[in-house]
Amino acid sequence: MLPLFQKRRQPSTSIDAHQGNTGYAGGVWALVPVEIGKLSGRAKRVNITLPERALKELDTCAKSLGETRSGFLLRAALEFLARHRAA
């Protein structure tokens, strides 16, 4: 998972470079966009209360990353869970 405040970017190495690697000979390469919400079942609406200042900061950060508020909160929660399950 991406760290919370890191902008998403394209891979730094092209598929062509990997295809030229003999260790990957015969492989098939593809970039596939994945919407986590479509993989995790039906969406469920929740209601939370946050301080207005925190909400504004959250929205600003989500917008700068090209995410929705819900998407940002989902990614933050999943990242938190993954980190704490491994501990």
C-alpha cells in the first residue's frame, strides 16, 4: 500500500524494460486499475463525527492526491489495519 500522503505515480520502470529481462521471459505484463470498493463487496454508508478543522485538512489532502474523502479514509483505515496486524 502507498503511504498515506504519497501521491500515486506511474511505475518508474516500463513494462518493456521488464519484458527484456530474461528472468521474466514468456511472461505477460499488464497494468490494471483496481477499485477496492468493487472487490470488497457492497458499500455501506456510515456516519462519523470529526472536528471541522480535521475534516478540512482531510479533504484538502484527499483532493491533492486525487481521491474522494471516502476513498482516502478507506485507504487510511486499510493501511492502519495492515500495519497493526503485522505488529
